[in-house]
Amino acid sequence: DRVLIRIKDLTVEKADEVVWVRGRIHTSRAKGKQCFLVLRQQQFNIQALVAVGQHASKQMVKFAANINKESIVDVEGVVRKAYQKIGGCTQQDVELHVQRIYVISLAEPRLPLQLDDAVRPEVDGEEDGRATVNQDTRLDNRVIDLRTSTSQAIFCLQSGICQLFRETLIRKGFVEIQTPKIISAASEGGANVFTVSYFKSNAYLAQSPQLYKQMCICADFEKVFCIGPVFRAEDSNTHRHLTEFVGLDIEMAFNYHYHEVVDEIADTLVQIFKGLQERFQTEIQTVNKQFPCEPFKFLEPTLRLEYREAVAMLREAGVEMGDEEDLSTPNEKLLGRLVKEKYDTDFYILDKYPLAVRPFYTMPDPVNPKNSNSYDMFMRGEEILSGAQRIHDPQLLTERAQHHGIDLEKIKAYIDSFRFGAPPHAGGGIGLERVTMLYLGLHNVRQTSMFPRDPKRLTP
């Protein structure tokens, strides 16, 4: 008949109540005839006291003190108001006076990493000589690392991004779709795809759901989105690239101008940022304890600059680059700093990219043939979305594919999908892990991928 209470709900309002709590033994410290335990559930913890008395013998105190760290226990105890704030615990105003304790699952005595070391800010570790945990050790022992308060907060917030993305788009009249991840050809004709054996032939893991999003627009769905895995066979070992990540993808028909779509996507991201501020302050503050960062800033409406304006800002800052040259990663980051200084925003849009640096299916600008109706969106100086108006005319699409040297046979199904009447449309794809990383100001996308995949890591 036990009713287990969540640690986060143990507040002064519960004082003097007898409760049952399940948690992990985070730390234990014996002192004379008593033992202090810290019980943890996700990012919440509470101090528990086992003391010799009416409900606890010396043997029970000794037993509690010797339970291995990370073991799961059920505890019956009385909630007591603390005489002073309990540092190091989320529940600082109360403690639990233990009457009974049961070990539900005993952890091995030797842990591959200590959770206190794993949440210590690196600067603090360097200053006082205490241990910190490097990234490879964390990822090799990911199940332990995911128990830390920081990881718990990161992935709760990431879940919130998906929830807010879905909520916002459904409210805007979008339909959620699911697209195939096994495809017959790489739509861009490139080599950055994973080949898989498919019965008596080969298939590929999808680089994006773009073809299928566009086919749904051609099928009169008008507004669609999907959330799902995306695969990129790129031999990149950077702080922001993965070979598998979660894509938040949007596609939408428009009436008069592709900026209708740009504005809809930008507003969706703004609604996500506002929702995170309102619903996830505890998680943001938990992450900031280990990884201090300035709060994420954004404007309403979102700042939109044309590519030529960005080039001018960079040239003014001493960067030499051509009008039709793509942004390098260092120049992206520099531009982010310049935009922040001038406009005080971490989120902005670059519009009208040079046609020469965009994929074959990008619609050329009808006014200036050297430009395109394409755009990227940036957070803290790093790209999180690449999008464009798509060419919906099969003849123009064929010409652009030939211009890029793409084998038309390999993209026949893609071109054919526009032959029976296709509305003008645009869209884009957002990397979930990258948005989480940049919103929180973290330094590596592997921190925001639960089980990251890159050229060097296929386990766990």
C-alpha cells in the first residue's frame, strides 16, 4: 500500500508527514550514531538522516552507511523542516528522517565515473585540482553520465523543444507526417549518404525528408512538418556535426511570396524560445551552474538581413570575401558577434544567398539571377536551419540539375512529382541537438545528443 512521493514534491507543506520515497543513493556519510544520505531523483535531491533511536538501530545506521552509491532504495521517513538551508540539495528547506529503508537494486561498488566530478564546472576543477570528467569517458559510460543533474536538465529541455515545435505548428494548421528513412537514391546526387543492403539491391539512409515533404505539398496538404532521424555520411569531427541527428522539418505552400514561409518558421522558433523561458527555468538554471552562459536573446519580429548586408558587415570588420562566396564557420561566428553588438539578438535570419552556393532545387531570385530565394537561420552565430523556396517547375528543375552535373535518372522520381501541378512552396530543416546546444550555450553537440553518432563513435 505504499504511495511513493516525488522528491521534488517534498516541501515544507509536507512537514511532519510520513512518506515513502524512491531514489538513488547519491552520497552517504556516517557520523557517530547517525548517517546522512543524499537521495536523488533526476535533477532533484534531498538529505535523509538515519539516526539511532526509536525507529533505527546501530545495525540499521551501519547498513545504510554501507549501501553502494547509485543503488536504488525505498525509504519511509518523516519530512522535517530544516533548521537552516541544506546546501547541495535542491530541497533545501526540508530533510527526511528515515524510519525504514529497503534496497531495491544494488549498484556495483566501483563506478566508472563519479557524478559529483561529472557536474563540476571545468574551471572550478582546474583551480582547486579536483577531478572533472572528459567527454569520451562520459560517452563511454553514457548511462551513468545521463544521471547527472546537468544531463537530466538538458534532455528535459530538449523534450520541451520537440513539444513546443509540435504544439506551435499544429496550432498554425500544420499536419504532422512520417517519411521513409530508407530511400532508393540520394536526392542531391551526392556521396554523403549511407548505403545499406536492401534485399538484392542497395538503398540509402535518408539525408533529409525533403522529397517526401514536397510530395505532400504537391498532394495538397499545404502545411506539413515531421520530427525524425536524419543521416549524413560526412567524415566531419566538429563540435556541431553528427552522422545521425533529429531533424525538425517544415514545408509549406505559400500564396504570394516565400517570405510567408520564412516568417512562419521564424515565429515558430520564437514561440519555442518563449516557451522554454516560461516552462524550463529550473532546467536552464541547472545547466548554467555547470556551464555558465548569458541568457538567450531574440527579437520580435525576428531580425532579417540580406546576404549582401552580412558580407558588408564582415568586410567592415576586416574579412576579405567575394560577393558569391559562402560563409565559413569562423565568419559565421564573427557575424554572430557583430549582429549581437549591433542589434542585441542571438537569433537572426540571413536571406537571399548567392545561387552558386545553394543546392540545385533552390529557386533563383527573379530580380537578380545571381541570388536565390533561400535563407539560413542562426543562433549565437551558428546556423541551425537551412531553407529555400523550392523549384516547383519540372523544366526549370531539370535545367538546374543538369547545371549542377546531377544524373537525371537518379532524381527522376523527384522531378516527376512536380509534373502534375505543384503549388509554390518553401521549407527548411532544423537540427534539434544543435538548437539545444546553442540555446543553452554549450560547447559540443554531443552534450545534447543522448547517444551520439559520429565517424568515431557507434556505441553505446
